[in-house]
Amino acid sequence: MPLDFTAIDFETANSSTASACAVGLVRVRDGIVVAKTGWLIQPPPGHDRFFELNIRIHGIQPEDVVGAPTWTDQLRDLAGFVGSDVLVAHNAGFDMAVIKRACEATGDDAPAYRYACSLQVARRVYDLDSYRLPFVAAEAGFADFPHHNATADALACAHVMIDAARRVGADDIEGLAELAGVRVSQIVVAAPPVGADAGVPGAVPAAAPAIA
């Protein structure tokens, strides 16, 4: 099978993984980037407060998402771009949690995407002092991109996976995962507890956000 996948990256408004405020998507076919896109998102109610820390990281202000599609509104476009692809992301557990938790917050059905993590792959394929995305992307030959711009980060992640596949001689994502000694996982969608309301005000935790 060819090296086909979609790279994805989310930025969040605060420390809640449900607080998606931007997404970037990059489609790869046969090891070549063929399409990319991205857009702003209104975070779900109850998860829509912007923390100063997050604003400093990605530069997205609350006023920037006024008029942007809600999570529910944009979910069809996201799914339409991804199709049946395996998703890849740097620190993929975070980005998959965004999909799952944002859907829980809005009552949408979370798609059970299969996914692989470029951070895990990089740790097996490269020998670096840091495995943060800018350092890994530079090793893959993709340097000087605007980190924490969602589309740019997704593009960097795509180049890391393309380069890693080339280095280990993999023809597809499953082969890359096997040769790198990592797993292709899947979003597990569980039924919410009876009476739970993930979208209530005050649902934002105080912990610092996960940063790729």
C-alpha cells in the first residue's frame, strides 16, 4: 500500500482538550503532500475561555474566532478532508483527545479514527537532543516554519513521517509503525456517564496545556 495519511494539528484556547480554536490538515498520497487546509474554530461553550498562556503560544485571540464555525459546524468539513485516512500528529494523544473531548462537549459522535504519532516515530528513528516538533522537522529537512500555526505544524508533521518512512524503508503507515516499533492506535469512544454534562460552564481545568 502507498504512504497515504492525513496529518492533523489542533490549537486550544485553554488547558481543556475540548477547547479547540484552530485545526490544520495536510493530505499525503504516496509520500507526497497533495493538499493542505486549516481554519479557526469557536471552542465549545464551557471551554471557550482563552488563557493568556495559550494566546502567547499560538497568537489566536478570542475576537479572532468570533464568526468562526463551531466545533459541530466544522466537523463535517474535517471528516470530509480526512476521509478514511489514518491520522498522524506530533504528540498524537493530545490531538486525538481534542477530537474526543470536543465531541463529548458538544454531543457530537466522535469519529473512531486510527492514528499514529510522529513523536513516537521520531524517538525511534532519529537521535536528537530534543524531540519537540521544530527540532524533529529540521532533522527531516523541514525547517523555519511558524510553530503553533496549526496548518504549518500539520505540514511539519507530515514531512517528519515521510522522511522517517524513507529512512526505515517503509511503504505505508502500518509498515512505518512496525519498523519503528510503535503502534497504530484508534480513538476509543466510550458512552458518557449518565447525567454527565461535559459542556457546563467552569469545566476548564487549571492545569497547563499540553504543547507539542
